[in-house]
Amino acid sequence: MIRQPKAGLERMPGMKPSSSVSSLASTEKQDVTLSSLMHYTQRPSAKTTGPLQQTGRRHDDRLDERQQEMAEADDRLKGPLIPKKKRKKKSLITVNLSGTRYDVIRQMSEKLGYAVAKDDDPNSYLFWNDCFVATDRISEMKSFQRINHFPGMGEITRKDCLARNMAKVQKQLADDFSFAPKTWILPADHSLLLNYAKDLRAKKKTKTFIIKPSNGAQGHGIQLFRNAEKIPQTEHFIVQEYIDKPLLMDGYKFDLRLYVLVTSCDPLRVFLFDDGLVRLSTEKYLAPTEANINHSFMHLTNYSVNKHNEFYEKGESLSSGSKRSVQFFREYLRQNDINDGLLWQNIGDMIVKTLIVSEPHLLHAYRMCRPGAAPGSDSVCFEVLGFDVLIDRKLRPWLLEVNRSPSFGTDERVDYDIKSALIEDTIRLLNIKISDKSRNMAAQKAEARKRLFRQNKRTDGPDITEYEKKRQSIEKRKEELKETLARIRKVSAREDYENRNRGRFRRIFPPDDKIRHERYVQLLSSTFGIFMSGKAPAMQKEIQRVYNNKLKEVDVMDMLAECEADEKEGKYYTGGTGKPRGPKPLLSMPVSVPSPLENDEDEDEEMEDEETESMSASGSPSMARQGYHPGRRPGSSGRPDSRLSNDGTSSTFNSRPNSGVRSRPTSNMSAANQRSRSLSRTGNGKHTPLQRSTVDDNFLLSVVKEREDELTRKTLVALNEMRIKFPGKSDQEAEYILDKLHENWKFHKPRIASYWLVKLDSIKRRKVIDIVRSNVRAVLLRTWRVSDVDSLKVYRIFNRVFNRLLWSHGQGLWNCFSSSSNATSWEAIFSKSSENICEAELNCCRRIVQLCRDCLLIVYQFAAEAKSSQSNTPHPSSVDEHSSTGQSISARDKSLSLIPPNTQTMSQKYSKLYPATRTPSMGS
């Protein structure tokens, strides 16, 4: 008997492939189990016949119907298909790299999760540029943005500026700043160089001199001379003593390229990278002689020079080739039993002192670019500097130069390993967060709201009581303590972040060593006294407050709690421990009609007492000076009888004639509501409190606007009356000198340009502009009669003009002498601003520019005459005084001497600019 094979399981005709056990079991009509499904899906065998086969078919039909119903129910439960919402892309920190050509910066930015902007996006968080950045761009930066250059850093990155600043500091602090080779700036110091060479010959000594371009780079234009007399008197060159006994490595001369990060200049924070490059020459070193003095591959260590030598060796590791790592160099010293820790400490000390020399220039330039930023706020600038250091045989480090834009090329493996880690740690140390932008917008709104609702109250006026003075002194003390507490917390949070994320950086300023820290702070205070003598006392106090703050957070909080307790207990009130209650006692009996026979002294005392007690709610001193008192009705001739109630509002008291008791106050309205009520009495109908407030505010705004316009016009009149005083000459002679300079402008133009743009450094150019700036401040103090000139809108506008004139190393003022469209280039700063400038303010700015032009011409002429008087030869640019006596010059208006409001005279000001000359006495 042959057994038939069993038929396998087959899919039922009505079952859908997408149906599942879970979907079938989820319906409410019937529960279907796995055993029942298996039972229904089995086909009868071939032996099954008759009624059994028919019963199986009926079960199959029922199952088909049930499966169709279940599938429909499953579709109803699923419902219509809803398209998925697209997820919003996560916003990233954007980096603007349009100003750099180095690919390693882009790689490290992407590694840290930053997005590189495709175009020159002005809203990026981070900007990286290979070249100098204009001060206008830094001024336009938002507080959440960062850019990799500081304004004013050229004072140490230009070779001539570094030599000039070092020479000034070495005159007073020679022992602390002896790490720079002896340097001469040509052509000014050419005679001093020759005298030094003569002294060497007299002592039978010989020195080798190396000359470098003042603003050169990559070894271009560098030459060595054995005889100083052969050095040409060329413009823009420096001459240094050649260090002829350097430390050698395998017989080759080398120098170190060290990387320094400056994250802030207000306050100064400096970090030193623990690795760098050792750059070797490609010829064995020999002492310089006439035979080998032109061998650049022997005496120069620049990579851009030695890479052209056929013996230049590209290293496959960090310890081989013509370019190696500083870590290998330190290991090399340890293997030769040399204390590399002491050498590294001396190098860090040299770097800090170099940046201390630059700090007065950095801080001044940065605050000029960011006038609205609070001291100690997050810096929008940072900079990676390249220090070139040479080590002699006595292991003494010498500073060769400072590079503002060190190369980040990665031609070799050692370059990529060191520079990629440097850039990664630099960007991470900046602590850029995506929330900085929203936090910046919120801070701007809060500051605008604070300025809008701020009340300017005088603390020294005659109408301020002793009670108010004490209260305001406590409030001022509380604000100072709160600022100190915020600064301490911010410094603590910053240091905590730096310690956790500094990577291979080491902070060298402020140092952890207290003794070294005090020494650095003392040097910093001394350099401010050398470079900024006028602002030295104020800056030195700020330095002590910022860098020598010994208060801790707990101490400041205790002091703040004491102030709040004193305020709560009323200890600053006079006449008792608590706040005085009720009105003050009468000083004299009130009378209904003032008697004409009263004593004048009693009347004056009563007037002074009542003026002290009557104050408006706003406390505006200008209205009090103009005789405006809240609570007085229009047309009334008597003084208002108002007092400050206990809640700080002004209440009016009515007194009965010939009675010694005052009645109850008639109303508790503020002074502003009383004014609005008096204004609304003449109109028809009644105003709601909101309408009265609106009418009062509009009235006050219109009054303030008219007053500001009037004072601006007075300022313009005062500026037009100002003249530049020439020391020892009359106003007519000074005007005649200016006329002669303009008549012979073609002759004087190149000489004035060389004098202003080349011979004067940034400090002296700023002093020339400050002659006009300080007198403009004096005019505003006299005209506007305010104690804080910096808060005036018109002075902020003037400051922008002064900064524009100093733009690009004095190019802004020089453009004003041109007859082309560049002459009004300073007006472009107002076209991009959202601040409205009226015609009177613009005319004031034009007059200030004219005064600055005249001041430059007078200073130039004064220097020319002083130089010619020294040499006893007439200078071609000097004006003949005898020829001016026969000229008929119309009398000018009363002129104002442009002398700063301090104790310095014009002669002292010019003597600071030119200490070698003797200035004539000041004219009347």
C-alpha cells in the first residue's frame, strides 16, 4: 500500500498577506487563537470524503468572511495616513573663514561641531582673518561674536614700534626689560648708531649688526654688517646687535617659534602653548666674519629662507629634520643635564613682560572701539601670537620679534600635529555657546530699558536734603558691591572653565604664584605711568581694583548684607535711628502777606529751606534751575509749598493765615499728576489718569527736545569762536601762518604727510587730537552744565568723529585734507548708524574736524621752527614773522585757547611731543 504524501499548509484564499495574529486578535467581534487558525488552515487529506469535506469547506468560507471583516476593522483603526513633520535642523555655531587661506582652521572648526559659513556672513559667531582687521569692523561686532585680532597690537608686532616701546620702558625699568637686543630705528637713530660704533672701536671691540625692515616678514630684506658705517641711512629699517654666540643643536643655529594666546585685554589674560617649532638653519654655524657674513642659510633660521636650500631636510617625525618640536628640544636639554624648567619659566616671564608693554595701547584702542562695553565684559577679540625666541650659550632667552599672523601652513607632519592642536584648544578655550546670541539680545533690551527708566538725580545740589544724600550714598555703595560681586563670580566661573578646557595651554598671566603676580601688577602700573601719564592715576587705581582684589565672594556678600540691614533699620537717616515721621517742624510762623519790611537775611533763609524741601518727583536739576516747580499754578507768583511725604511722593499742604498748624494734605497725587491736572483745567471735559500721563509725557519730551536743540546751537557758536593758539604768537599771527600753509600747500603736503603718518607714533597722534577733544569737553561742561559729559548724546557723536580721525594710524584725519570725496569720509559713520543726527550736530562735527586740521598744521609748523632753531638754519617750511607785520589781518572774534582743562599749558603739551626742543612761552 502506497502512502500518499500529506499536503502542506497553504494560504487561505481570503487571507491577506499583511494580516497578523495581533491584528486579528485586536478586533472586538471575535477572538481568534493560534490553535483555531491552525485548525482552519489544514486542508483535508485525499481520504476525506462525504460530509467531512463539505464541513471543511463551510469552515473555510466562514473564515474568509471573518478575515475580511477583521481587515476592514484594522484599516478603520489605523485611520488615514498623516505625513510626518520635518524636524527642524539644529542651529549650529557658524564660523566665518573667508579671510583665511589655511585649511587646518576649517578642519578643526568642523571637528568641534561648528558650521563653516559659505559666504562672508556678518552674523557668524567666530571670524578668522590672516591680516589686519580695521577698527570699524571691531566696533560693529556684537558682544556674542569673536574675531582673532586686537586693535593696537601693532605696537609690539611691528619691529620699529616694539623697539620704540622697549626703549621707553628700559629707561626706567632696565633690569626687568633686558631681554631685547640693543636696537636703533633708522633714520632717526643713525647718528646714535655711529657714535656707538666709534665707542666700540675706541675699546678695540667689534660687533656684528643685523638690519631688518620695520614691517617686513619671512626673512625678506635682512642683511648683516660688520661695519656700522656701511649701513645705509634707509627709511623704515631697524638695526640690532647680532647675537653671535647662540646655543647650537648638532652644530646648527636655531630659534623657537612659541605660540601665545591672548583671550582678553580688559582684563589681560595670557596663555602659553606647551609646544611649538624649533627651526634650524641648513648650514653649520660659524662666527660671523667678512667671508661668511652673506651666508643666509647659516645665520638666518626662517623657514621661508631655508626651504630653498638643497640641504633642507623634511622630517618624518617630531624629532628629525630641519623643523622639530619644542617638546623634543626640552627632552634634548634634559638629556644634556640642562634645567629646562628654569629656561621655560624665564621664557614665560619674558612673554608676559612684552605683553605688559603692549597693554596700555591695547586697552586704550579696545575701549575706543567698544565704548559701550562695560569694563571686564566678555572680549570680542582674541589673538594668537607667534613669539620668535633665540637662546644663547648661557641659556638666556632673547626676544627677536612678535608675529601678529603666524603661519598655519601644514607642509610637514610636525606642522599639522602642533598647529591643529593649537587651533583646537584655542577655539575651545573661547567658550562660544549657541545661547550667547539670545543672551546678548536680552542684555541689550535690559540695558535699553534701564536707560529709559533711569532717573538722573543730583547729589550735590542745593535742593537735596541730608536725608537724600545719605540714602543715595547707601544705594551707590550697594551698586558698587553688586558689581564687585558679579565680577568676582564671573572671574571664578571663567577660571573654572579655563582649568577644565585649556588643553595644552598654560595660563601665564595672571599667574598662580602670588609673589610673581604682585611683581607683574607693579610693572603693569608702571607702564601705564610711562605711556599714559595723563590717565595714569585713574588707571593705576583700576589696576589695583581689578588685579589685586583680595575680597572673596563671602566677604562681599557680608558687606552687602550689612548695607541692606543699615538701610532697613534706617541708620543713614539724620536725627535718630529710624525714619522721621510726619512733616518737618516749622522754622517760622507762616504769614498770609509777606511784609516788605522783613529782614533780607530771614527771607533768604526761608527761601533756601523751602527750596530744599520742595523737589519734583523726577528730581530734574535743569527744571529747578529754570524756576520750574511742580505744584505751582500758572500765573502764581509765590513759591510752591510742597513736601516729600513718607512714601516718596510730593504732597501739597494748605496753611491758614496767622496759624501755626498746617492742615491735612489735600491730595496724595504725585507731582506729575498735579502738573497734568493743571494743564487739563483749561480744556473742555475731564481726562483719565492715562490721558493726563500721556499729555504730561509729550509736554516734557517736547520741552527737553527744544532745550537740547538750543544747547546744541550754543555749542556750535562756542566751537566757531575757538581758535588754535600758537605758543608765543598772537591770534592774527597764528591765522597768518595757517593761510601761508594753505597757499603753499603743494610744497608742504608731502612733508606734513610724512610728519603725521610716519614720524608720529599712535601716542603722539592721539595727543594732537586730545588737544581739541579736551577743550570740546570744557565747552560742553560750560554750555550744558552737567557733571557727566560722557552721558550726553552730542559728546558720544563727537567721540565717534575723533575715533574716525585716528582711524588707520591717522589716515582718517589726513583724508580730510583731500579735495576729493574722501574729505568727508568721516560722515559715512553716520550713514550706517540708526541714530538720527540733526543739522546742528553735523555742523558741530564739521567744525571739530576743521579744528583738528588746524591743530595738526600748527603742531607741524611749531616742530619745524623748533628744529630750525636748534640747527640755527632757516627751515623752508617756516613762515617769516617779519613779513606778517605788514599784512592787514582783520580782527577775529574772541578766541578760546585750545589748552586741555588740566594744569598743562600748550608749551608743556608740545614739550611732551618733542622733548628735545624748547618751546616758547604761551601767548595771551
